[in-house]
Amino acid sequence: MGISIKWFLMSIVVVGPAAIIVYKYVLPYTSGLMRKLVITYSIAISWMMAFASGSYGYSGKAWLLAAAFLFYLSDLFVARQRFIKRCFLNSLCGLTLYYTAQLMFAMSPAIDF
């Protein structure tokens, strides 16, 4: 499996600003080492989205792109739960999205779309 550079670069145009919005939303609630870890993880998860987009552009398989997007969304709920406001809705949405994404990743070799 390869990636489409065009799709990879186009996704950075979308994922980059989204990451900046998340930074501005979450970073005020972090400090010290945790702030550095949040920034590092945000960059890593944003790269995951960019590579998933590039993979979609190369293979046409939307399944992996959808799984990566759900995983990305689940992490937003985890960040909100951990740093901003603890509530059941964060856990419910975050875990539902996370396990759905993991199931999709696991099933992806058997799915041809």
C-alpha cells in the first residue's frame, strides 16, 4: 500500500488548521511536561490523518480514512475529559468512537472499500 502525495498534502491544509484550533482549546489547561506531550501527540495524530488521507488517495479505500477520522475524534473527547471537563458524555462518545475505529482498523484487510 502506498500514498498519494497530492491527497497527503491536501489533507495537511485541513488537518493543520484543525490541530491549531485544538491546541488553542486544550493547551491553556496544560503546563510543563504535559503541554509538551500534548503538542507532540497532537502532531503525531495529525500526521496519522494526513497519511490516512494519502492512503485513501492512492487506494481509494475510504474505510481506513474513516477509521482514522473516528480515532482522531475520539482523542478530542479524551483530551476534553482529561484536561477541560470531566463528564460522562466525553467518556461515552470518546470510547464509542475509539472502539469503532479500532474495529474498523482490524477489519480493514477484509474490507475492499
